[in-house]
Amino acid sequence: MSTAKKDGLFITIDANIGAGKTNACHALASASSSRGRITRVLEEPTNSERFKHFLSHYYGDLITGKNTGGGFEMQMFMLCQRYEQHRLAVELAWGEQGIIVIQDRPIYGDTVFATTAMERGFMTKEEFDLYVDVFKNMSRDIMPPDIFVYLNVSPEECYRRMNTRSRTEEEGVPLDYLQHLDNNYRKLVSEMRRRGIRVLEVDWHEFGPPVVLWNKILGMVGSDESWYEQLSFSFAKQPRIPIMPNADEKKPG
């Protein structure tokens, strides 16, 4: 039996598009660093040319209402990226230095986007089944995060913020898509709690003080390591995707 001691902290932050998730990650990192902890933020690969290519294709499908394969491409690309990031986060948090790792959207949040794509007709059943198979295989050998932080922002406010930041690839993304994501995120938060993950849900309609958020996180992760060992074992035995599509969701015609 390993005697390795976990000195770091693996924090995941998730939210709908436009909620201010990345800014929250860096604000939280500043609060952690101010306490003398080595901290690293693992951002989404939004500056990657491959990310821009796949996102543009998928959003093109979303705007036109026609499935040309963009949803499947995007979700498989992001699933691979998040898996690599998750493994890195665990290595850094459990390593000799035991640093604080803050991940900008975890692998679990990715399933919200895949499920929404399937429900809206932008992934075929065969594509989604393949995505689920890959997710199951990946999730069997990853440790869960210490805490899952969800920034709760209404889809209407996310839509306003998304349009304010004026990213070219997001032009034309409909409000009802954000509303659909919000509905599935609520299911994810409930499922994460059911599985025993520490979930901190934060009202982020107003950007809160990062030190207050940091102190809340520290207060929630103060339990002993036996909880973490039990949870890790539980996740390994139950690697299924956190949320699945509703059979009665309407597909674009």
C-alpha cells in the first residue's frame, strides 16, 4: 500500500459559457498565491489553432441548425484535452511539492456539452455511444478532484457577458443553447453531489471576492484523507458518464 501523502489541492471550476469561469480561476489563484502556496491554473486550450478550428465548425452547425459533424469533432477533441489536463492536475497536486491546481472546466463538465450536442441533434447516436465508451475508459484511471466549484449564473446573464466579450466564433450562438446547457449543468451538479464529490455552488452574478471563495474552499476540503480514498475507489467502480441525453428532446428538423 502506498504511503504517499497528498499535500496539494486539485480544484475544478465549471460554469456555463460566458459566466466568467477563467477570470475566476485566476482570481482564485491570486488568493492562493498570496497565502504562499505554489499555484497553477490549467486553462482551456482556447488559443490553440485546433481548438479554434473545431469550435468554429461546431458553432457553424449550431447557428445553421445542420449537423455536419462539428459536434462530434469538438467533443472528442475536448475530451482528450481534458483527460490529459486531469492527469497532469493529479500529478501536480500529489507530487513532492504538492501544489494547488485549478482546472478551468473538468472532464465531467465536458459531458454536459456532449449530452447537449446529442439532445440537439449535433451528434448521432453512434457518435455519442463512441464518446461514452471513450469517457468510460478514460475515467477508470483518474482520481476525482478535491472539490468541484460551480459558478451559478443565469443563462440570460451568460448570454449578455458572452456578447460583451465579442469573440468572433461566438457570434450567433443562440440563447436557447445556453439555456439548454444550464439545464444539463444542474443535472451534473446533482450527480456530482450524489457521487460524493465536494460541490461548492457559488452565485456568480456579481463577481465575488476571491479570498472569500478561497476560504470557503479551504473550509470544505478540511476532512481526512480516508474520504478521498473511498471516493477514488467509488469512482473507479462507477466510470459511467455523469449525465445522459433525454430521449424526448427535440432534434432540429
